[in-house]
Amino acid sequence: MPMTKHINKILFFLSAALAALIGLMLSSLLGGPANAQLLPDSREQIQLSFAPLVKQASPAVVNVYSERLVRQSGSPFAGDPFFERFFGPGAFGAPQDRVQSSLGSGVIVGREGIIVTNNHVVEGANALKIVLADRREYEAELVLADERTDLAVLRIDAEGEELPILEFSDTRNLQVGDLVLAIGNPFGIGQTVTSGIISATARTDVGISDYAFFIQTDAAINPGNSGGALIDNAGRLVGVNTAIFSRSGGSNGIGFAIPAEMVKRVVDSAINEGRIVRPWLGMKGQAVTSDIAKSLDVDRPGGVLITEIYPDGPADIAGLRRGDLVLKFDGREVFDDNGLKFLAATLAEGDTPAAVIVRNGEEQIVKLELASPPGATEADLTMLEGDSPLAGAEVADLSPALAESIRRDPFDEGVLINRIARRSFAYNFGVRPGDLIIEVNGDAIKTVSELEIALASDKNDGVWQIAVDRNGRRLSRTVRM
């Protein structure tokens, strides 16, 4: 019996060894485990390179030189009329103009000489020059500058010569981990190419521009890269490089690019309309936290919870309500109000995107017809007169269109102070341009007409209590006149 047990053990170990040997042989024949690292098995694989891609795309990336005139003086008293009364004109030397130059990058996106770059590259420029990769130089004109997206569109006259261009990529298909190349002119040393991957998409908390929905990449981006191209492995424009996250001023592997869909929208607006008309949704929302997700009985935090609906706006007309949860807009997931605003801004007035919402625990699809915000972007101004504390203030009704143009919340209500005359009652009262008058002696104020009626009321008895909204803070003051 002991001898039988001993034989059984030997047979067991021999069987296990044989099975391992057979497995090893099969693994070798089949090319090894699925997760094994593979060595290049040909000269062609060893020589794989981005060079053909760079050769295709880099000619469409240009250098943008901008010049600004800056007035300088050797003395802080030069040109000051007060000191010149005592010391005579020109006693401290005349102020002089100095030319200040800066360098950025740009991308040719239209064969008719249309170039896109960052607004901060060309802002305040008196002259613009474009230098192509083959060293051809052209004077450029500014077609459109949009501070809110930090994009600018330029045009050059190539005098019939063919220009290389980059096609726009569809960034809807962009995924974290995709390979990208950044092409630009960092530090002015000449065109440079860096490689990396997409580190994140839809970054809305960067704080670079009003319409934040940035592509994040670890491809090295440095000063001078601004306005350059971020391209995919097909040589198409994924985004325009805009900013880096850095404490030293150099690249730390966190760069941001404006997605191609926003770039295309701004370029189309510049060419076809000469200005940007941004559609709006007529609604306001907030990001969904874990607690809100539980209260809504949804699986995970995500989407935008609608908190306000503007009467007769696109969202109201489409049937959306406060409390609806927007999961997707125009086929893309949304996670906060900034992302929703960005996606709407990439579309045009009259477009009809679909929104996937959750209402009462059920998913629905709602189509909206986008429209421009109501009201005029240029205010109908009224100068207040009389004996009130606001006399001398130039005011206007705050419409959603005006609020958008001056970067205020379109849902704000009140009368906007546009300008204040010096040495007026309003100047001494302490209100400022940009303040919203929201209340006079307990009466809510929404229009200039309501404000004028409140100021002319007999019930004031010379005592005025006026409340204003200043950058989201309510300030109230009482004065007797």
C-alpha cells in the first residue's frame, strides 16, 4: 500500500511536468501569451516614424509675428500738463513710441489664405506678419478676433500661389490615449514637433476662456506654441494649442488645446458673417454631485441638472423644465453647465440638436431649435436726470443679448449702469459702471421705465434706499437728499 502511494505521487508529478511542457510548446507555436511584449521582426517595423505625417502637416503651420506700439518715457512727468506749467513744455523729454514684438504660431485652414491663431497672440497688434515653413512672408489682416474663445482669424494674400492647409478632425471620436503631435514655434527657435497622447478631453475648469472645453495633452507645449496645431495620426487638426499649466513658464506635460469644432465655428463665422452670433439654450444648470444623483435615483453623478428656464427661450419652447437632467447634448455627454454652453456655441442659430434627458426616472429625447439671445447687444442708453442719487448715471435695460456681450449672466435682472458723469449725484453716491440697479425704496427694478417711475415717486420724502448687484454681491445704501 505505501509503495502504491509513492508510485501515484511520481506519476502525478510526471503528468504535471508533461502538461507544462506541452503548454510551453503550444505557447511558442502560437506566438506567446496575448499580453507578452513583442519585438520588431522586420527592418520596416524598426524604422517606423512620424516623419511622413510631419512632412504632410507641418507646411500648414506658420509663424505669426505681431508688432505693437508702446508709448514710453524716460520720466514719469513727461507730458504731464501740471508739471509742464512750472518747468515748461518738453522739460522732461517727449514721450516716445517703442515697437514691441511678439511671436506665436498659426494654422492655415483655408486655401484662400485663412489662418487661425490665438487671440492673445495678436491682441493689440498694429501690424501682423506671417512666415510660412518654406520662409515665404506675407502681411496679414485681422478678419475677426474673439476674446471669449481666445481665437483670431487672419487672412493673407498669397497672390495666386497654392497654400498648404490642415483639414479639421472630428473630435467627437477623440479618446484619452490617442496619439497626437504638437507643431509650433516654441521660444522662437523655429518650427518644432513634439509627440504625446490625449491626457483628457472636455476640461471645463481650466479658466482660460469663457467657453472652456479643452483637450489636454502631454505633448510638450511651450511659449511660442500658442496658436499652433495639435494633429491626429491622420494629419488632421484636432485643436489649436492655447495654454500650459506651469509654475516655471516651461512645459510640465499639461497643455491645453481648443477643440477643432470650436475653431471651425469661429472660422466659418469670420468668413461668412464677419462676426460671431452665438446661439443660446435659454436655460441654466448645475453639475450633478453624488448627493444629487442619489436624490434623482440615477446610477452615478453625471449630466447637468436644469435649475432655471428663460421664458420663451429655446429650452422653454422645446418643453424642458426645471429639474430635468440633461445627460447628452448633440450626441455628447455633458457634466457641467460650461460644457453644455460650449457645445451650444459650436452650433449655429437655427440648428436643431437633440438632448437626452431624464425626467421622473425615464429617459427622453428632446429636440431644441437654437436661437440667438433676445434683445440688442448695443444698449439703448438713458441718462438719468433730476434730484435723485442716481442722477448722472447712464443706464440701460439688461437683455440676455446685452448680458452675453458684456459677460454677465443672462438670467440677471436689473438695470445696467453703463457710464457715470463726473461730479454728478450718482458719482458722489458711489455706484459704478457695471453695477445692476435691482431695488429702489423696496421696489424691485427690472427695466429703465420701472427705475424712472421709482425715482419720480412722491413717496420717497427725500430718503433713498438703493440696492445694486456688484459682481454677484448685493450692496445697499440709504441717503437723504
